[in-house]
Amino acid sequence: MLQNLKSGAIEVAEVPCPMVRAGHLLIQTRASLISAGTERMLVEFGKGSLLAKARSQPDKVRQVLDKIRTDGLMPTLEAVFSRLDEPMPLGYCNAGVVLEVGAGVEGFKPGDRVVSNGAHAEVVCVPKNLCARIPDGVEDDAAAFTVLGAIALQGIRLCNPTLGETIVVTGLGLIGLMAVQMLLANGCRVIGIDIDAGRLELAAKLGAMTVNPAASDPVAAVTAMSEGRGADGVIITASAKTNDIMKQAAQMSRKRGRIILVGVVGLELSRSDFYKKELSFQVSCSYGPGRYDANYEERGQDYPAAFVRWTEQRNFQAILELMASRRLDVGPLISKRIAQGAAQEAYAALTQEREALGIVLSYPQSDVAMARVVPLAGGATNAPAAGRAVVGLIGAGIFAKMTLLPALKGLPVELRTIASAGGVTSLHNGRRFGFVQAATDHREIINDPAIDTVIIVTRHNLHASMTLEALAAGKHVAVEKPLCLNVSELDQIIAAQQASGRQLLVGFNRRFSPHAVKMKSLLAGRSQPMCLTATINAGVIPPESWTQDAAVGGGRIVGEGCHWIDLMRHLTGAPITTVVATRIGEAPGVAVRDDKMTVTLTFADGSIGTLHYFGNGDKGYPKETIEVFCDGRVLRLDNFRVLTGFGWPGFRKLKTRRIDKGHGEEFRQFVQSVANGGPPIMPMNEIENVMRATFAAVESAHSGQPIQL
């Protein structure tokens, strides 16, 4: 089930079945729960105007304004509208049966019934730490409430209630009503607050005292119900834009009471309310410890139970145990059961029937068709014409959508198959750009005899293996930088390319920009070696980003710094012979050091080049500045938009309407060469030299020694 964030439209789409990945489970869904709060908010956000969307996300507006200052108005607007046009898979409360177990997964096997935070889909692929086995006796419909129950449980754990304490739950939606039951099971006196009469009645039946703030003063009511002491703790599970709920929570709390925010409310706090009572306030993070930690969720690194007793996975298990023991009953919370295919009915009920609580989606119990490729309406079906490259694209992320596929528009290509791991982005971009079919298995591209050209834009750790597969299958290959992550992979690729005789293009696009072409032509008549400087204001990327992971992204120098090493190699026209690199020294709080580095290159013609790659600058400063000093003259390139000449007869400035980093020209030349049988547009010896110099830069920075190539 997909939602278009620009229009708000919801669609049940036929998406190719995802592939199981290492550390993941492939699960056939039996039931999933629509989260009334979160998903209603998403639906209403999607249906809102652009102004309403902007008002609801002021932080995003500030990011847009920053991008306008650096990249210009039109590129920024294109990026914003493209983001809004991306389909969003809905849902995160899933119960199903394991179909396949990925490499490195222990404790699960095919046939296990499990819960996960998978989306509303017939088949989902979920990291193992976001899954838990369902005990016997817990039905699928009930198990689908586990993730929401874990959100409630995490809020309770932060509140740390003890036997006999009075705890207020403000907001009696699904999370609030489950919190009420768990607090009662914990021996607490529970007061539920909501303005919905039906929810108040249900909370009362569960055993809570109730208050309707529309009918009486909630502060006075809670004070009376707590024998004048005030609440020991307040757990806020409501959603509201005003600050009233927080103010009331502070006023109804006893001295040194605890307030836990699970929902979303206004947070303009009154200092005096908190100061006089020495109140504690904490915001709860989703399902519990591990949430948003890529090492825990994506890489499967669990926290030791002796130090972190309750992770998000162990919270899932605790909820399921409460269900199995009948201390948590979600049956009364189910308002509707709807077949998964009836998306419009389900979400109409969500937005139009405000009293609806749990809407459970049911799925076919028969074996699911696990097709890894689906045809796309509107894609070309006739045989490709002569003189055209037949393209298979592996990877369908932002770069593919925003840069690569627009660059292929109008070129002599037949867009045949587009593949992505999850299938949603390949479906969306396949439809948008006219591919014949979408896939999740990249081997559909490798093994298709009709495809003669493979373009690879996946995460960096897959570049080498997929390039080797494509070359072995006799395909021409264009792979986004870096070509590979180590020397061993490079040696294998060189041998494979020589054996295949096919073209291999690496995404060193900057050498194809109009500014680099002009620089190359101006430098062609030089009489002396050059001095080149590239200063890259790379920006801050969190240490936990996959690009910083040496095993996945290669680090930022290998993953991105190779761009400017190639550009300097291209401008000199001479091989790199020596590499010396220095990175920033140890300092408090400096977790990643390879993205703050200076690399000095010596070339065979006597030229020298310096790459300053800095990940600690301000976004307002230009990202890329290239300078060339030669023969008493200077060339300066600012952000691939303005090239200025100093002392060059007949040349002063080349300014393009927008930033042009050469992607369009790169693929125009590549496709033309493939279609017409021309020579490689990027010699293999240059690719090899650049990659070896890039690896040498990292080695030199770590060893402190110069590296001879």
C-alpha cells in the first residue's frame, strides 16, 4: 500500500517481491494493523496543500532555503517536488510467517510466525532485530498490535511506575488504551483522559477511572481522584498542536512527579509549573532502545541484556507474552477488519470515522506468488531498434531518479528493466521513465540476453560484484563511483574487462562537465607542469551513515574523493605517480577523521595536485572550488557553474545557467559509443590509476607514509 505524498493518493500496487537480505527475514503477511494516529497524520499531510505541508515541517523549510542559497531556486524546487512524488509504503505493524531467512540470522526459521514493523504488503523484508516470534495461542490479528504495544510499553518503562501509584494516561487511542491495560496489570491506579465518550467508556470497562476534559476540569478531577496528592506520573499518548495538554500534565502532577511524552503535542513549557514541583519530563522514542540505531536495526548488533534489559525486540517479546497470558487484550480495540486490497475503504474509514480505533487488514492465507519481476504499463514492448543501447538499471534511488534517468532522456536507449532491493522505487521510477519491467532481483538484468548495457547505482559494496557479473555476461557496464572498495576487487575487474572486451565506464562525471572540457582545451597548449587545488566543502555526514562504513560505503575518500582525483588526473593528462595524505588529528568528539583530509598527488609530467576534502564546513560556502595555476595564468571553477580565467587571452568567464557536473554529457557519449560500437570514452588505464591513487590516499593517511604507484 503506497501513498503519494504530493497528492495524498493511496494505491494498492503490484510490486516485485523483495529479495531476502543478509540479517533479514522475508515474511508473508497474515495481518497488519493501521496505526490510527501516525497513518491518519500521513494521509492528512499528503492531502494538504504545499503551504500546509510547509507549515507542518518548519525544519524542512529551513533546509530548502539553505539549498536555494547554494544550488539555486530551480534545482531546489525540482528536488522538493521529486521528494514529494516518491511513493511511501504505509504501515509498520505486521504479523506473518517467515518464508526465507537471510545470511547471518539465528533464532528464526521458515514457517515461524513472527511480528515485525513491516509495511502493509503481502511480503516484507525486515531486519531480524525488528522481529519476534509469536507464541502459540496469540492470533494473527492480535499479534499485529505488538509494535504499537511496544510504543506504549516503552513510555511506561520510562515512567517507571510502582505498585499502587496513580498514573494518568492522556489520550485514549490504541496506544493509550494498551498503556491503560499494562499499567493496571502493573498494580497501578490508572486515570484515563480523552474527549471521546466511546474511548472513555472502553477505558472504564478495562478498569480505569476516566475524565472528559470537555465536561470537567481535568486538573481538579485528577487531584480529587489521587486524594489530593496529584498524579505520580503522566503518560501523554495524545496528538494535539496546543500546549494545553503539557500544562495540564504539569499542574495535575505531584511534586517530583514524572511526565512522559509518547504522542505529539505542543512543547512551549511553563518554567514555573516544572520549577516549583521539580518535575521530570522525558520524551519516549518509539519502540525502545535500538530504534534508529543502524548498528542495531540494520546490522543486527544486539545490546547485551545485562546492560540494556529492554531493547525494542525484547519489548516486542514482552507484549506478546502479555497477550499470551491474557493480561493484554486487544480484541475490544479492533473496530474493523478489511481485506488488504480494499485500501480506499480502509483509509476512508481512518479519516472519516474518527471514532474508529484498530483497523486490521487481512491477507490471503494461500501461498503468495513471489514474482521478482513485474511488467509495467507504458513501457516499450517492441524489439529495440538498431543503433540503440538496451539498458538494465540496478538501483533506483535518488541519484537514479534525479540525475541519471533524466540524463538518459532523449538518448538512443531502450529502457528495459529497472531493479531495486525493495521493489517500490523500481516500480515508481520504472513507470515514470518508461521501463518495460521492474524487478527486485538484479540477476533478471544480468541474465537477460536482450540487455547489452548494465548501469549500476547501488550502495558501494555491491559495485564490484555486480560489475564482474555483468562483464562475465558480456554486457557493457556503467558503474557509479567508486568502481570498487579495494585493490583485490580492482585487479579482478581489470582482468574481467580485458577478457570481455566490453566498455567499462565509472561515474567520474566531472571530467565531462562543460567547465572541465573548457579547462582541458585551455590547458592543451601549456608549456610547464601545473599546480592544481580542489577544495571540497563536503559537509557533515553522521558517523553511523553507510557511506562512512568502510565495508559498505568505503568511507568518504574512496566513496567520493575519487571524483576530484580523477578530475585532476584528467586535466593533467598524466598518470599519478606518488600519493601523500594527512588527515585531521585526534580531538575530543571527532568520531570520523577520514573525511577531513588533505591529499597531495604528484603526476608523471611534474604537475602537483592537492585535494582538500573537508567534512567540517558550513553549508553556505561553495561545495567545490577547483583552481589551476600554470604558465603565469590561473583558472578557477566555482561549484561547476562559473569558470573564470585570469591571464588567458580570449577567455575570461564561462557561466552556465545551473550547476552542470557533466552527467548528461557523460551518458550521451557512453550511449553513443555503445550503440555505434565506438571506442571506450574512459580508458581503463586511467580508471585503474585513479582508483589505485584513491586507495593509496587512505593508506597514506593512516600510515603517515608516501605511497608510490
